[in-house]
Amino acid sequence: MKEYIIRRVIDVSNYIIDTGSTVRETAKMFKISKSTVHKDCTERLNEIDRHLYKQVKKILDFNLSERHLRGGEATKKKYLKKRGL
């Protein structure tokens, strides 16, 4: 694996651990695709640093378990704004 990819994987992983951010938020921050963030954190990181992988996996699993709640809140806000409330 190329050095710049390893550096990006570690940087992305540390950012997720520090902020608890989602894949989408992380992708915006690093100006890369969501697919790249996901692949970095689920496949490449496991090969680079197993301990870091376990920490990131916990956060990603938590974000996944709350995804439907965040979506519901966003939809609620959207329609309240549309109604002018």
C-alpha cells in the first residue's frame, strides 16, 4: 500500500475517533468520497492498525444504529421549515 494512502487512512481514523463524526461528515472534511472513507475505515485500516480499527468500528457501528433517528429528525425539521414554523 502506498504511503499517502496509509497516512490518509490513519488521519481519517483519528478524526473519526476524536470527533465521533459520520462517514459523510468525514468525507466532506477530507474532500474525499464516502466510499473512500468507508473503504479506508473498514478494509485498509484493519491491515494497518488492528487496535485503531476496533475503535473506529465501534463509532461507525454506533452511527449506523442511530442513522434512522437522524434521518427522521432531518425530515421533521425540513417540513417544519417548509410550513414556516
